[in-house]
Amino acid sequence: MRRRSLLKAATAALVVSAIGHGAAFAANPVLKIGFVGVTSGPAAAWGISNQRSMETRADWINETGGYKIGDVTYDIEIVSFDDQKDPKRAIAGMEKMAQEGIHYVVGPNVDDGAAAVRPVAEKSGIIYFPYAFPKSLYVAPASNAILGMIANYQSGPAIYQYLKDKKGIKTIAFVAANESDPLSQRDGGIAAAEALGLKVVSANATYQVDTTDFTPVLTPVVQTQPDLLVLSGVSPANAPQLIRSARELGFQGLISTETAQDAQVLSEGAGELANGFISVGGASTAELASDTMKEFVDRYTKKFGEYNDESNTKVYALEYILETLKANPAAIDNVEEFKKTMDTFSAPNPFMKGDAQLSYVGTTSFGQRRQIAVPLVVNVYQDGKFETMFVAKVD
């Protein structure tokens, strides 16, 4: 009996060993893609949307057999780092990516962080996709950063022109947090407004990001009675507070921003007072969304229990990275090959209906192709959700 039991045990061990070796043999090699961005604090919604979009898409790819680049099929692994909106931590995050041999990184989400990581990215051979607007990141001699969304100096003029033509606005006021990103966006907004012939009636109001009472900040601005109040570079956490304060002070004009927002945060923080708030939305609408985009939204929602409209834009960065690598497999570990491919790259856009294409743009703004082509979707918030105001394109 003892000998028979030993034989059974030995046979079972061989089977388990064979299964284990078979699984190991069958497993795809892993391609790591990094994310360095803010996932905590007032601006957390921006980075969380990035990370969740990447993880949802990577899980989907892996579930369906992996992603083929050249002769190799890879499983995709997302390596994430929360920079807490701190440039020093952003540098540490990018250094971590370099240490792990990662050549493609999504983020950071703000201007300071994106600028801070540039030396590490260029020294380490990393292409990164910031959600930050300084043109110096994308204009030669800079070449490793690729803008992952529509910039404020692209969306602002489009929004102001639309409101001037459709709503008859003539006067405009700006409020910004006392930080470099919002202040830069405010200055860009002022220049765009003046170029369109709008009268800027208030431009110097600022606040600290930890402000809880915005009444003293907004009172003199509201007294100028602008047709449009622009919340320059406003974070998702501060937006509902500012909107609520402005409305409670009696402001009845339009309110807008060039940053993406979170409908749930607006609903919880401002309720009906947020109705009519205009912001840049995700790069999709119900009319534009393909079946692939609809499935992405469904998978994201099931995975995380909620969905952020901004992920309609954030889903694109990983797709651009993988499709460009697919177009030139030599770029897997050589970002110079990636750069060579960008000028002529084109692939079907899986997230939009029709014959839309993925391509790199930005020549008008930067003199070189250092921006991903996503639609400029401008939303208006109404009763807990975003509705599309208009859609435009950026060259």
C-alpha cells in the first residue's frame, strides 16, 4: 500500500510539474508601460482616470490573448507611481521607471511635474505622455514628451469663440489658483480672449489650493458682472466650491474651464448650482463612440464601480504607444525609432465610429508632431451628467 501511494504521489507531482511548465511555456512575455501622475489630493481625479483607463485596457488586452508586436505577443503590465502632484516625487517616479527598464510612460498630469521629469526622460531614453500644457515640453529641441490631450491654448479660443457666436458674450473674468499651472492657463486664456475682442473685466483674482471659503476671492470678481467667468486650471476638487460660491453670491452668467472635470464630484459638491458649467470633456460622445469604446466604458465601470468621462480621452495614450510599437517593433527598446515613426504613423481609431484615424499632430502649436490626435469635445454639465456642447479638431 505504501509503495502504491508513493507511485500515485510521484505521478501527481509529474502532472503538476508538467502543467506548471506548460503554463510557464505558454505565458506571454511582459511589456511594462509606466504611469507617473497624481492619484491623491485635490487633483487626484486626473491621475486616477489615467491609471484606471490604462489598467482597464491592459486587462482587456491580456484577457484576449495579448498584444502582437512584430513576431512577439506580449501581456501588458501597468506600473504606476503616485507623484502626489509634487515635482520631486514625479522625478522619483520617472527614475523608478528607468530603473525597471521602462521606455514608455503616461503622465505626469501637471505642468511642474512634466517639466521636472524631462531631464530624466531624455537621459534614460523614455518617451512620456504628459497632460500638461507648457509649449517648451513639445517644441524642439525637446522631443521626448507627447501631449496626451487638448491644451488650454487650443480649447480656450474654441470655447470663447463658440460662446461669443452662440451666446453673445462680450465680457470675461478669470480666477486661478496661486500655482504655476493655473496661472499659466489664466494668462493664455486672457491672451485668447483679447485676441477675440472680448473685454477682460477681472484678471488678477487668485486663491490658495486649500481655500475653503471662496467668498472673499469671488466677491470683487462677481461685482464686475462678466458674461463669462473662467476658472483657469481648476482642479476637480475646487471646481464645485468655486461654482457654489459664485452662484450664492448671485452670479448668473456662464462659468467655464479648460480643464477636464468629474461629473460625480460636481454633483456631490455643487448639485444643481453646477448646471450649465462648461468644461473640456473626454474625447468621445454618444454619437462618436464605437462599440469598442462602449465596451471599454462597460469594463471600466464594472472594474471600478464608476466611470469618469475624462477617461474617454485618457484611454488613448496606451493605445497610441502600442499601435506605434506595432508599426515599428524596433521601437520596443529604442525611443529614437519611435520618434521616426511618429511623422508618418496612422492606424484605425478603435474608439470612434467611421474611418477615424490615430495620428500624431501638433505642428501648428509646436512645429513638430508631439501631440496625439483626439477630438476636442466641450461639455456642459446638466443634472448630474455631461452633455456635449460641440466637437472640434486640433491640427
